[in-house]
Amino acid sequence: MLCFIEHQVSVNYRTVMKSSLSNLHPRLFKKELRMMIDIVYLYSTLRRTGPTSQLYYLLRHLDRSRFNPRILTISPEPENSDFSRFKELDIIIECLGLKRKSIFYSLTKRKNRLLENSFHIVQSYGLRADMFSVNYFAKENSVNITTVRNDIHYDSINNNHGLINKLITRIYMNNVKRMDYIVACSRTISRVLRGYGVSSLTINNGVDVESFLPLSREEKSKMRRKLDIPNDKLVMIFTGRVIRSKDIHTLIRGFKRSRISNRSILLILGDGDDLGRCILEANNDDSIRFLRFRKNVKEYLQVSDLYVSASKTEGMPNSVLEALSCGLPVCLSEIDQHKEVIELDRKAGFLFTRGSTESFAEELDRVGNQDLEVMSRHARSLAEKEFSAKEMSLRYQRTYEKLLEKFPR
């Protein structure tokens, strides 16, 4: 039985319109019936992650006079849930309340109830949500869309679970191939999908450029005092999960080796299973601060001078886009996803060889010879022109319109 996280009174638009327009001319009836598009967004949970933020941006800018959205989550919300933020959008949110271990047993029991509601579009993200979409929402009733946000090829090769991860990847790709339509969050992910014989449309991740704003010099100085960050230091920052694929060790080693480390500090915001090893790597260096998880990430970005990332793989990194939007130049590992960003404006940042401490240190030393204010303007302009959350949402909305023409239901 579906458990309602938020109870709202809703009206099935199609049922009402059918009764009120049944005597009209068929063409007029069809036109009026398509005035409202019903969409269900399928997610495992609303856990606070990059993909969840992208869903929030999409819904925040959704034209509610044209689209009628609903969110369906599979499992109960974890402690680090973004549910309260979605609640403010006045959208019906339903939860199946399934535990991960009971998902396959429970699906059959809930199948009929799931199919009671008919949607024009079912958009999902992730293995579990995609399985729901292709198996338990009838193809004749809905257009099924998935958004792929990670480098599947890298995960299948480098994940510690080896053969198990490759099996999961195969299952995942089989589900993706059964979709009516596939969206990739970057051109790099789209190329990865082509390697699996899958065609996709690229819609870049977006960032809230109206919220992630640069500060003036005076505002920045005031905020630094509030956060206990010295005004006479060059501040570098990393935000995100502290896990092996992010390669924080290269950041720490390269920072300590660079010539500008004596007049800089490195802030690392985030938690993860690699945090303990990273703290040991820093070896009590006062210039490296581990701030763990912080709710006010934006403030720390706004008071920083340079964003750094040594990540080994990404989809289209939210943290990089947020940094650019705050006017931060970026120094990034030379992976395809990062190159995709820098190639749009090479004055917005630097690239260094992935996994190379020496290369990272050299690029940091270049920072001392650059006009960071000029680079900051280029970074902000890049975010506004190429990665606006509003434009990302509009692209999805235009895609929905075209899909209903291509796959009439």
C-alpha cells in the first residue's frame, strides 16, 4: 500500500476533461486534452545528492500551467534527505516505503496500485527507478525517460566489487535500452552511452545562478571573518564526497608541494569513507582544513579564490558548476567531463594531469601569475551562459513536448 508522505487533494485532469469535452469535435477534444501533461518523477529517495539537486531545479522552473508533476520515491527517506526543500514546491510526493532487500518481492504486490494512475511521461533516474519504470508503468500508457548522470564504463572497470559491479552495469544498461528516450547530463556521458549502442540527447546539468552569486570585496571580507577564514590568504576549496574516486590525496600532496602553499589554505568540505586516510595524508598541516559536511556550502564557495578537483570520473559535476557560478576559477583534473567545461572558456580555469601530484602543483603555481579577478568574471559568465538551471529545465520541457508528438499515447 502506498504511504503518502504528503497528502494533497489532486484531481485527475484527464478524467475531468473527458467528461466535460466528450461532446466536442474529436480534434478539438484531443487538443484540449493535451493542454496538461502529467509527469511522474521516479527516484530511489530524495537523498541530498547532485542528481536530487538537478531534479529540484527542473521542478522549480517547471511551467505548472502546462505540466502536472508528481514525485514517487521507492524507499523511506534517509537522514540527509532533501524532502523539506521539495515540499516547498507544492508537489505531491508519494513513497512506496520499500527496503532495498525486499524490492523484488514487493513489486508484484504493488503493481496494480502503481498502474492505477496514468501518466503521459515517466522520468526516472538510477537502476532501481529505471527498473520500476520499464517493468511497472505500462508502455502503452506512458513515455518512459531516463537521465544518465554517471560514467558507467568507468564504474564497471574500476569499482572494487569487480564482477558484481559489471553484472549490475549490464542490468542497468539493459533497462536503459528499454526506455523510450534517454537523456545524458553531458556530452561525455552521451559518448559513453554510444559505446554501449545507446543514442541519447544531451541536456547539461544546471546551477542556480540566481542563488550562487559572487560577493563584492567588502562582502567577501565580512563573510571570511564570519567563517573564521583569514583575509590575507589565497583560499582553495573542494566540496563533495570524500571518496577514492575524488582522489583528494592528489589535492593534498600537490597543495603541500606547491610554492604558494605558504600563503594559501585548502578547505575540504564533505564526508566519506576516505576521510580518515585523507586526514592522515594531511599530517596535521594547519593550512589544510577538513570541515566535513556543511549546510552553508555556498558561503564557503563565495569566500574562496579557487575551486580544485582531482576527480577520476564525473557526470557533469554540480560542485564545479556551483563554483563557477560563484565566480570561482577552477583547477581540474584532465578528464573528459572537466575538459568539456573548460573548453567552453579556457580563461575560466586550468587543467592538470589526472592523478599527477606534480602537474597539480605546477598549475597551482601558475595561479600566482594570473589575474584572478578577470578569471572570476569569465567563470561567472560561463555559468550564466552554459549552465543555467532555468535553461536546463526549459530544455527538458521542450523535450517533453516533442516526445508526446513522437510517441503519441
